Amino acid sequence: MSETKKDNYKTERERIRSTVRAKDRNLIVEFDDARVPNWIKFRIDDPATGAIIGVSGEEHVSVIADWTEDHLAQYVSAISNNRI
């Protein structure tokens, strides 16, 4: 079975990074590379303070791909306790 764009973890990682950057350009998204490529887990860091702003759950890439841009933005806000 070939990988579709929807199942491409690189595409979804970039989508997450873009969503966080749109909220605050200074924040950094760090992905847990110990996960297999079909699963994504990440945290949002503030390099200025050294604080971890939020930590995601472990989500399958196809689930994230199904999220609208608005839903992804709301998810990022929720895991950061609405700090971003």
C-alpha cells in the first residue's frame, strides 16, 4: 500500500509547526522521534524562558490529517492551557 499525502507524517508535522508559528513565531515544536512514523507526539517549547508550553497526546497521523485547520489550532491552544 502506498503512502498518501494524508498518511504522510512529514506533511502533518509541518502543518503542526505552521499552526504553532501562526500563533507565536518564537515557539518551537519538538517531536518525539522515538515514535513510529504513523504516530505523532510533540511538545511546544519557549526557548526564551526554557518553559514547556504544552505536550500533545499521541495521535495517529491520519487522525491529525482529518482535523481542520481550526480544530488543529484549537488543539494547540488546549494543550498549552490557552497560553497560545
